[in-house]
Amino acid sequence: MSHANNPEILGRLKRAQGHLAATLRMVEVGEDGLAIAQQLQAVVKAVEKAKTMLILDHVDHCVAHLANGAEGRDARLASLREITKYL
């Protein structure tokens, strides 16, 4: 299953990457701790949103295959069970 077809997930991850790059620059130049903490929070939130989108995309994909009676039902259910630990 490829999530490359979901531009929203890619966008969120690129946003997180940008926030992290900004955080690194801030640390390197000795910015204020409060400003760095705020930027780190932006990194965390962007990653969390990307993770949520990825999990929901995965669940939608698995459920669609289950609803269509596709082969591999047990494997799909196992995959759903496994991904719930990341919620």
C-alpha cells in the first residue's frame, strides 16, 4: 500500500521537516529557549497530524478491502490491530 498518492500526508511531513530545520537553525544561533520550545511544538504537531492522516488512510484502505471481500482478510485485520498501537 502506497501513501504517496495522498498529497496531504506528504505536505504535512514536509511542513514538519521545515519546522525542524528552523528549530535546528534556532539552536545553532542560540535563540531563546521559549522560541525554540514553540518551534519544537510546531514540529510535534505537524508530525502528529501526519501520523493521524497516515493511520486513517491505512484504516480506510484496509476497511475498503474487507468490505469488498478481497482476499487476505486475516492479514488486513492483523494490520488494523497492529496500527492501533500508534494511535
